[in-house]
Amino acid sequence: MDENSALTLCKAEYSHSGGSVFGEDITIKITDKEIVYASYFPWEGIKNYSGEEHDEIVVEHKPIEPAQWAEIVRAVDAISALLKVAEECKPMPKAHGMFMGFGDCLNRIPAPKFNPIQVLDDGDKSDFRLTWRDENGKETTYRYFQINDRRYYTLLDILRETVHPTGRKIVWYGEPVVNGVYVAVGEPTSGKDNDFSFKLVEKEKGIWRFYAYYGENKQPVYHYAEINEEIWARIAEKLKELGVEQWKKGKYKDNPQITLKYDDEKSAYFKPDKKGLAELKAFFLGIVRELKNR
């Protein structure tokens, strides 16, 4: 997140509650020095738990190693470009000689027009906050919207492992990479020159299925082929050259539409402009001609 580029991360907080499965609730508050507070159930993060069932475990004011905090910072850095602030929790005045707790602070904030605590399936609720320290020592806490990205789940795994070490395997993911594309305009099988679709789906490592529907001499044409990594690299480069990921965001049922598929199994929808669409069509038809002449 650009506005935090001159700031230092000094606290991370996450909570999840209200799930349909007993014992999934967890609360984590960690600073760069200690586990301020954490609560979890003993089987959290453990497969085939065989211990006794009992109430949740609470950890308070437990020091952490600098290396542990460094891992948290690394994981936050990986998602910094995806962070979207839901609201800022402003510091509250002292009460009875002490600062009010964070929960008191939240209770004093006017209700926003949206609900930053996201309610998930089955009534689950999740809350994610980070606190940043500026060069003058001032600390500001922001609550963020949840992130649907596997790098975010790496951060959550690290937070869980810090408060409740179970030997979790921490997987570090890179930025999601485009590994498929679908372009559709009108009714692709109509035979009309302006109607077409091109679709590439990764079949296996290094092999893509290529489906093409378009009109030629007012007749519908269909072509299927399996392409290699060399051709896919050219297609991926073309998508990058056109700046497809910067096009206006679209929806699943838009027509015309371009869908980008990523290696983390997510998809993103865009609305192509006329110039970009014409260039994509010419490019894909060139690929079809090349494949037919082989």
C-alpha cells in the first residue's frame, strides 16, 4: 500500500468467529515485540487431533523472536498492493489514567456506511487490522477488507503458527500469473464476422487447449488445437502489451467480454475497448492460421 511506504508495521490483528464448526474461533493480536493476546482451541491447525477437548487456550504478553516478526512483515509486504482500508481506528483519550482498550475504541467510532467486519458463509465473521508507526513514533491502526488471495492465507498461517506452533507448512506464493484467457463477442457460432470467441485453458504443465469460433464467408468456423508453452508465451505477452488488466472491470455475463484466468484458480473479468478487441481478434486469427498451416 503506497501510503504506508514510509511507515513501519508494528502490530497485526486477526479474528475469526461464528463458524458452523465448533472450535474454529480464533483471535490474534501481535506486536513487533510480543503476542499481546491470542485465543484458540487446542486442535486448531492440527490434523487428526487426539487430545482432550476443553475450553479455548488464551496466551497473553508472550515475547516473540525478531525472526518471527520478520516473517509477518514479509507476508504483509507480499499483499501490500492489495490492502484496502475499511476504516481507521483513531486513538481515544485516557480513561482513569489508562488508555481505553481497542474494543472500547471501536465502540466509539460512528457506524460506517458499510460493514468492514465481513460476514462469510454460515455466519462466519472475520476481522483484519494492521497498525503502522511513522517516523515520529505515532501509531495508527487501520481495519482492512478481507483479501481473496492465497498470499493473504499465507499471512494468516504465519500468524496462527506464531501464537500456536504446530509445525504448519508455510507456503510462500508469488503474485498470481495469468494462465488462461477467454474472449467472447456476440454469438460466436453465428457465422457473422463480428461474432467470435477464443479460449485457452491450461490442460497440463506446458500444454493449453485452444478453442476458436468465428465467422468466415458468412459461415461459422470452429478450430481446436493443443498449443505449447512457446505459443502461450506469445499470447501472454500480447495480453500484457495491450494492458488488459488495466481495462475497465467487467462481470461474468458481459458481452463482449474478456476473462483472464490465474494460476491460483481465480478469474478476473474485463470490458474490452473496440481497438483492443479488434487487435486481439486479428492476433488470435493469426495464431489459428499458423496452426492450420503446420
